[in-house]
Amino acid sequence: MLCFRVLRNGEHLTTAGLPAFGVLHTILSWVRRHDDETNAIPEFTLHVGGSEGREHREHLTWCDTNIRAGDVLTVEVREDLEADPPKERRRDPEAGLDDVSRLRLQKTRLEKLLAEVDAELRECGAA
């Protein structure tokens, strides 16, 4: 099994891997936005995750952690290791639905989003 072995400053964080088909990713992010709390304290994070399964589409997380300037991150791509179990598994809400049920779920989400946008417009006096 192909695995990502991830270390921070020489210390093991996780070993992520999937036995069959899927996606593995390691994402290092730095975010500083002009108009929110990240302006004063930027977000600097490491995410190790992925997804597996065609029918049930599960989203997996092995690691979500804050990073600091000066940290040394190492990602080893290995085939001789066993993966740690993911810390989180989240099933895609649309997995296994027929087309009509999937479209109804999307419609409900869009109606909720539209209601939120309408409320924000009213707060701004633009509705």
C-alpha cells in the first residue's frame, strides 16, 4: 500500500494510506485575509487526508494541525508501511442517492443558501 509518512520537526504526525482506490493529499496552507481575524493572526495549517470508495465516497482525515514558522515538515512516500487509521471519516451525503434524490438535496441546500443571502441583503438595507 502506498502511504504518506508525515513528520514535523522529526516527530511522527501520521502515516496515511489507502489499500485500494482513492485519493491521498497533504496540504500545507497559509491564510491571511484582509477583513477577518486572520489579519492579525494568519492561519498556518497542515492537513493530511483523502477520500475512498466509489459508491460510498468517504472523506478521510488523518491530521489537521497548526504549523509555525521554522517547522520542518517531511513527507515520505513509502510502500513498505501500514497506514494509521484515519482520525475522521465523513461520508458524502450524496453517496448512494439516485439522481432525483441527489437533485432534491442540492435544491434544499441552495434554498437555504438563498435564504441566508436574502437575510444578509436585508441587514444591509439592500433588499
